[in-house]
Amino acid sequence: MKQTNSSITQTYFEICCTLPLETEELWSWFCFEKGALGVETMTESPTELTLRIFFEHEPAGGAQKLVDDFCSETASKAKINITEEANRPVENWQANWREHFRPVKVGQSLIILPAWETRFELDGRHPVWIDPGQGFGTGHHLSTALALEMLEQYLLNTDTLPESMLDIGIGSGILAIAACRLGIQKVRGVDLESEAVAEVERNSELNGLTGRIKAGVGQPSALIKPAPLVISNMLLRELQDVRFELLRLTSPGGTLICSGLLGEQADELSSSITQLGFEYCSTLERENWRAVQFKRLEKKS
């Protein structure tokens, strides 16, 4: 449960479900996008598995509405069976986080650390401390790791370091913090969840970056000024929905990094993004998850 609310929130909401093995990554990612705090595998066979998914509160409409939204928003035909849904006592939630959230080395120069890990050997890496309120955004999910690696590769190899970055769907603020560690002076971001924005503020303070990272609740249309670097780690449909905003917010000649894509979804996004006036640059892939980098073409005189 979120640390700031643990003293007053005495229960959490739990969903148990079975689903095809090949749907696990997309379903877990979708649940995290909808506010899940964590996912635990209970049983697994060669064809299906059973998961427990934890939320701070019951999702609007309940578990079946969550499944229906998943099928609609991802165009998935996977059969997800809800076997149980209930409120559970919190008991020792924070202790569970401490048990499972371990430091994660990412790329050449970053290391993601839980807030309480202050004596860990950094080995020359840039520390990114995260207070794990929501499970997503701790660096353990491949879409986040790929976004971090692509961001790092770009910033370590660019001839001119961008002064600012925009983070669309800023989540825990992990990408923004990493960007500042790698030399970006200021990051602005938006997220639809007010809880995420509160986490950004808390994590920015943990890392001594208060003032350099600012986040607001809302759509990317709330951001006014374009930036030379824009990053977004979201589902394909969400990226497609805001693609015109991504164009508006990326300065001519600037770089756009998108993560959260499964398999051929990267090709689908690349097709629509390049039609808007971007040039495809590169792809990072791991276990069928992909992150893609684009460059916005200069305006013709």
C-alpha cells in the first residue's frame, strides 16, 4: 500500500484470475496502468497461469469491468477468468515491499534503489531512489527498463545534451529522475492519476531533485512548451491517442522515445508516427517488449 496512506488505509483490493500464459505480460502491464500495486504468480503450467493482482481500492466497475476494458483497449481475445475478488487487510504491506523490491542495475550507468536502501554499493552508477507506492515504475518491468536504457543510450551519445525533457505518463517519476541524473536540467510531465503526481513529488524529493522535476494531473495537451526530448512509456493505444500531441511537443529536430510496446506493436506505432513527420532511428527489444526512438524532422523553409 502507498506509504503515505498506510496509517489510514487498512485494506487493499485483491483479484485472483487465470489466463493464457502468452497474455501475462500485456495483462500485467494493463493492470499496472490502471493503478495496480503489484502482481504475484500463484501457479503456472505450460499453457496458463494464476495471478493475484493487488489494488489500493476496487477498480471502478469491479474486476470484470477491468477485464472488459482490457479486451476493448488492447483488442485482445484472451480469456481471463476471475476466480476471486475481495478486500483484504493490509497487515504488513510495507514489509512485503521491502522483501521483494531489490536494487536493479539498468544499462551502463543507472541503478534503481528502494528508498530505504541508503548503504548499497553504487559501483560508480547514478542512483535513482524510488519509494514504491504503485508497483509500476520501479524499474523491474521490462518496458520501464527498456525506456531507461534507450534514454541512457541517447543522452550518453548525443553531441548536444538537451536542457529539458517532457515525460508523458510520468508515473513514479523514474524516467524523469534518471534523465536528471544523466544531465537534463529540468523535466516536466503529466499523468492522469493524481496519486502518480504525488509519487513524483515524493521521489523527486528523495533524490534531491525538487524544483527540477514538475508534474501535473491531466492530458499532454496541458503542456504548452515543446522540448528537444520527449519520452512516453504507455500502451500502444494510449500512444496512438496522443500521437498528435507528441508531434506538437517534440521540437523540430528533437528526439521522441516510446516504450510499452509488444512485438509488432512497435511497427504499428512507427508507421503512424513517421507519417506525422518523424524519422525512425532505432529499437531496443527484450523478451518481445520494445522501445523505439524517433527524430522529428526539421520544418521545411
